Amino acid sequence: MKHFKTLLAAVVITLGMTTYTQAQKVAHINFEEIVSKMPETLKLQADLEKLGKTYGEEITNAQKALKAKIDKYTAEEISQTQAQNEARIKEVQTDQGKIQQLQQVAQQELQQKESTALEPIIKKARETISAVAKSKGFVYVLDTKALIVSEGEDLGPAVKTKLGIK
């Protein structure tokens, strides 16, 4: 019986030390902050903003042209026949549909470009975080946003340094 108690105590101590050692191999990082501050992400945002302005100008010009057409048609409405007015209404509706379609296409293209361009940026961030964690001996790296308590080591500064983020 005495040997059993000694063996049990040894097992409890070993399990306790294993748990303590495992707890020391967990770090955290704010992944979103890292990705958002990477030079590649900043360039992507500038490019998307520029493309968005281009689309915005194109849409604004189309809306101005449509407004001018509507104003013209409204002013000439009395001097036109019923059939001509109906044709003009259909033309205006068609133009409105084209503008809506242009807005949707612009939004979809911006989202697609962002999604496609973010993939390699996210991959680079993950690989860098993995390399830093491995070099520091961490087994797990958790995202800070998912933590309630984050008293472990923050890998953010080391990863930022490795990625060249100030």
C-alpha cells in the first residue's frame, strides 16, 4: 500500500509538471492587427481605394448623365406623344438598371480583388508567426481577440520586427 501511495504521488507530480510545462508553451497575438499593418496590406488598401474612386467617378458621371436626360425628357414631356414619352420612360429605366448593375459589378470586383490579394498576405503572416513561435519554443499561438485573459507572451512585437512593421 505504501508503494501505491508513492507511485500515485509521483504520477500526480509528473502530470502537474507536464501541465505546467504545456501552459508555458502558449502565446498570443493580435492576428488582425499584424495583417492590417503589413506593408502589403497598406499597399492593397491604397490600390483598392484608387480603384474604388475610379468606379465612383464612373458611376457619378453615369448618374449625372441620367439626371440630365431625365430633366430634358421632363421639360419636353408636354410636346411629345404618349408613345414617345413611354419609350423615354423605358429608356430611363434601362439606364437606371445599367447604373445599378455597374454599382454591383464594381462592388463585386473590389471584393474579389481584396480577397485574392489578401490570401498571400495572410499566408505570409501565418508563416512568420509560426516561425517566430517555433524559434521561441511555443506550441500554441492563440488570437488575442478570442482570449478572455491573455497573460502569456505576446508574439506581436517579435512578428512585427520580423515582418518589418514599425
